Amino acid sequence: MNKTARRTCDKTVVLLMILLIVLGLITLFSATYYQRTASGDPLSAVKKQLLGVALGAAACVFLSNVPYRLYRRPQVMLALLGVSAVLLILVIIPGIGVSINGSRRWLSIAGMSMQPSEFAKYAMVIFMAGALDRRSGELHRFFTGVVPLLIVPGVMFLLILEQPNLSTGGSILICALLMLFSAGLRKRHMTLLGLCGLCVGAFYAWSAPYRRERLLSFRDPFAKMSDEGYQLSQSLIALGSGGLFGMGLGQGRQKFAYLPYPESDFIFAIVGEDFGLAGCTAVILLFCAFVFAGLRVAIESRDRYGSLLAGGITSMIGLQAFINMGVVTGIMPTTGLPLPFFSAGGTSVTMIMAAVGILLNISREQGRVIPQGKENNREA
């Protein structure tokens, strides 16, 4: 009789991730196929994304089999934070970081570009999960218990702000606050931190004329269509043109030099134009289902660390999707944050799939046990 057994991971998370990736690739093709006149290959962007998906799939499978408690070890957390800090510092150094449209957010390694902030997001989640697990009894003290936990996310925020990239830096801070809240942070402390965050964000957004105009333009983008409101105006036109069921795959017009960045920050507008309200609703429901499945893994985790880690990973993905779709639909000021699984960017999709691999390993711990003998009998 075989004494070995295998635990299954959460198949719902796997299925939802695959559906989101497939829909993302279809939408990316629709948003970029017209660029064949420049590259000669209508599938150029999709092929690059597939490379990121392939790397992400390998990382997902590998990390789903690595015990998640390994990341709780101080030496592992410090190593991840150290690598993240080095990459974030390198990317803001002129001549090393790659500058595109006034932002220095990328590093070029062996002819391939990577975005260090994507790695920093999940390094922060791993750190916060371990720190909150160790200091759970100190969360009732604000200055000596809560504030020290925010030093690492705060330093990451400041480094990413130098790129500049307020949206990614802000998402790191918001995710850290959500993890603090789930760990048992007092409501008055949460309120105080939230107000401080809003003040810092408002000050930074108001401190430069172009950021101030961008903040104000989302109230009435068509009134500033020749300036900061142009991108949001074109996004809303795309969403409105799609109607209930859309114009059909590849039939939307806004990507033809009207809507800036249709393959990345505003790819959700392509979903709306091609597939209409029905397509947008389907994508939103898939993300909601993914977040629900991830939070279920967190709730059912056998230990506090696994629960915090799963909740942090899920919160980061869900928060990023919410902000992106909020920007595209005009309920939030315009900012550059990719839509998970959809937006073009190999680093983004690779890191998200790697993080899902950790989530799957956590789910494997509470998964149904399949005796190895029975599995072999079924295969026979």
C-alpha cells in the first residue's frame, strides 16, 4: 500500500486565472493587430505577452509546489526586500533605467525589459504577512506596533515615486493597509492611516501643474479634451460606442490612434468597445470571482501566516484591477496602472502568475488529500 499522498490545489483559482489570461490575449490582439504596418507582424504584441505567460506558467507551477512557509523565514524575506530595493534604486539612475515618456520605470536585461515595481509589490506582501504574523500582539499600539510595519512599504512608495509612478506606489501602500486591517488593526488607527494617506496623495497630486490638471480633468474630461482630459474622453467614447454587445472583435475604432495606450493602461476600454457592456460585465465578474476564490483560500488557511499571505496576494491583484477599471470608466483620476492578465507587459503577467502559484500552494495545504494508490488506479 502506498503511504504517500498528494493534496490538490484550488482548481477554481486555476480555472479563473486561465479564463482571464485567454480573454486578455484575445483583447490584446484586438488592441494591437493594426500595428502590423509598423512591425510587419500583427501578432507581435501577443507573442511578447505569450512569452511572459510562459515564464509565468513555469513560475506558477514551480511555486505552487514550494511550501509557502519558506517565505516566512527572515533570511528569505530580507533577500526578497534586498533584491527589490536594489532594482528600484537602479531603475531611477540615469543611464541605467530605461526612460519612456518621461518615466524611468524599466530595466533592460539581456535585451529584455523588466519593471522592478512589479517585483516590489509581492515582495512587500510577503514581508507584511511575515511581520504581521510575528507582531500580531503589538497591533494595538500605534507608534511602536503599527508605524514600524509601514517603514518598508513607505520606503518602496518613495522609491517608486521617483520613477515617477504614483499609482503603483499608492497601490503598495493601500494593500499594506488592507493587510493591516485584516490582521486586526483597530478602526481608529485604520481611519488615521487612511486620512494620512489621502493627504499625502492629494499633496503629491496637487504639487505639479500637470498632475493637478489630471486630477481635475476626470470630473469633466470633455471640457479638457484638448489637454489632460483627452485620454479619458477617448476611453469613454470607446465604452459608449460598444453599446450592449459591442462592435465585434477587432471592429472598434478608438485604437486607431485615437485612444492612447489601448494595449496597456486603457485595454479595458477595448473590451467595452469590442464586446460592449456584456463583455465588461463578464470581465468584472471574473475578477470578482477570482478575488472571492482567493479570499476563500485565505479564510480556510490552516495558519495565520498563510491567511495573511493569501489575502495580501488577492488584495493586490483585486486592487489593481479595481483601480484600472475605475480609471478607464472615469470614476477615478487618470493614472497608469495595468489591468492584471490583460495589459501588455511581460513582467506584470509573469509576476502575477508567480504570485498565484504561491496562492495555490497555500490552498494545497487545506486541499483534499488524494492517496497516491487511488490516483494510480484511476490513471490505469
